[in-house]
Amino acid sequence: MKLIVGLGNPGSKYDQTRHNVGFEVINRLANKIACGEPATSKFESVIIETRCNGEKTLLMKPQTFMNRSGAPVKQALTFYKAEPETDLLVIVDDIHLPCGSFRLRSNGTDGGHNGLSDISNHFSKMQWSRLRIGVDEPGLIQQADYVLGRFTPEQQERVEPAIEGAVNAAIAWIECGIDEAMNKCNESGKSESRN
């Protein structure tokens, strides 16, 4: 069983914000691998159950707000008797990556991300896969205001291919495992905007 979690904040006022890019990846992933499968409410989340590459796959958007994402993820993993190290992929925004890039990793720190931090607090190990999508540094804007704001038109143009790349990276993670997926996808996830 594979669990792919996109992090974001619930409610229409957060739609299309930088912090909700994880939700957007889940939406597009559902259109690609779970077209026609119903969304249901479970584990304080919107979930879609499907199969990909013969593997039972759960697509999940926690509805507890970003900084309380850990409990729903823990509930789902416990219910399905899944292991974080091999069965969990978390998709988040990252202000430390340029907009238009994404990175797939097998482990790491929370990097100051409240959603990752809360998930980490529910597990004894940090070794679970994460897929970070670059949204640019906030610059002079307060970080909370920045991540809860919407992409500029120029950023939107750059983030679109990164979102599609992240969808493909998530599918590669299911089909090939984390190591091969990183080899396949990370080079294509580098932003061309960096000097």
C-alpha cells in the first residue's frame, strides 16, 4: 500500500496559494491515475483509493490545516499497517527552492516547514520520502503572508511544469521506488531560472 499525501490548508480561500501546491499535485495525480474514483472523507482528510502499477494507492489531502497534518497521516499509516520508510510520500511547497523546480528525497529535515515538522513529531524516524516544489523565497514579504498568497503570473507560468513534473515523480515513486525515481526525476526538476 502506498500513501501519497499532499499538504495544504482546507477551504476555498486557500485554493491556488503557494502553500497549497501539494493539494494541486494530488488533484492532478488523481486525474491521471484515479480518474472516476470517488473522493471520500476518512482520517480527517479527503482521500481517493486507487491502484497504480498493481499497487493499492491512497491519495490524501489532510483537512486539519498545515501545522496539524501529522495526526491524519499517522492514522492512515496505522490503519493500513504501512511503513513510513517505504510506503509514504509527502508533497509540499518549499521556499528554499526556486519556483519551477522540484526535488524528490528519501529523507531529510523539515526545513522549517510546519507540515513536515508536525508529521515528523508523529514518527520516531525522519526517513520517509518527500517531494518538495519550489515557490521562491519570500524576500521582504512576511513568510506566512507569502506562502498563503497566490503565485504571481510569472511564477504561475514557471510552477506549471514543476507541478506536472511532480505528478510524474510521484508515479515513478510508486512504480520504481524512491532511489530509481530520484535518479529519473530530480535532474528534470531543476529550475532553468537559476543562474
